[in-house]
Amino acid sequence: MTTRTDPPRLDPAALRELHDSGDGPRLLDVRTPGEFRTAHIPGSYNVPLDTLREHRAELLHHLDDEVVLVCRSGARAAQAEQALAAAGLPNLRVLDGGVMAWEAAGGVLTRGPERWDLERQVRLIAGSIVLVTGLAGLLVPGLQLIGTAVGAGLTVAALTNTCAMGMLLSKLPYNRGPRTDLDTIVTALRGTP
């Protein structure tokens, strides 16, 4: 029985050095189009995680170079690495700490319109549910159990490094941003207009 190891990581300083030299690997940003549009590493390609998982076989034909996977903090990029590695793509690495670490290390970002990132949206929704049901539970006994369920969901999210609420919020039009389909992604990866 083989044990799955953590994906190879590339720290922001090393990626910045490669990026600045013009010899950098292909960067695939697996965040939602809305997140990508807000801020991304110049030269990166937006391949949302759901699209990557669904079309990884087609994408393999356009990813023969060394690839670094990028997301906000590294969690979704690690999931993308697992999907592409299972499909047979070698030379995959994950940007350690994601776009947040890249920016903290002084890396340049291409910026678009500001929007709240998914983690902040999850904190707002979860906190609001807990607050409202906690207060309403004073008037309607048992209502505070909804807040307990949200707390349990957040605990599971932390333990499994997934977030059902975040996945649901990513489907909202506000978070989707411009539509990203396979043909658009392949055209960008090929470098053809």
C-alpha cells in the first residue's frame, strides 16, 4: 500500500527568482475567476479547481512544462496537485502559502476590482448565523443549536482542509466573475488569440 505524501512545495522567494528571470514555470491559479480577477500573479493562468478536476485529461496535453499550482493559501492548489498527479502529470509543485505568501514576500500582483475573498465571506456568514441564532435562542429555546451545527461544520472544515460553505459561496455570481470555460483556458495555455 502506498502512502500519499504532501505535494512538493516551492517557496515564494524561489518562485519570484524564477519568475523575474523569465525562466519561470507555468503558473496555474486554481481559485475562482472572481478571486483571480481581484489579484493574481502576472503571467498566471486561471484554471478554477472545479474545471481542472473535470477536464484534467484534456488539460494534460497543454501542461507538458513544469507547473506550479497557486491558490489563496495553498489548500486548493494541493487538491489540484492531487488531481493532476493522479492523471499522470509530473513536475507539479504548489506555491507554499499561495498568493498571500507571494504578496507578503514582496511579489507583484496584477490587481482588478476589490472584493472580499471566500475566507472572509465564510467568517461573515458563519459568524452571523451563530450570532443571530444565539440571540434568538434566548426567545426560542433550541434555536442556538443551529449555531452549534455551524461550529461543527467549521471544525470539520478545518480538520479536512475543505469548506462546504466556501464551496457554496464560490457558486454565487459575485464570486464567479467572468465565465471560464475549457476552450478559453486551452486557448490561453496555447498562447493563441
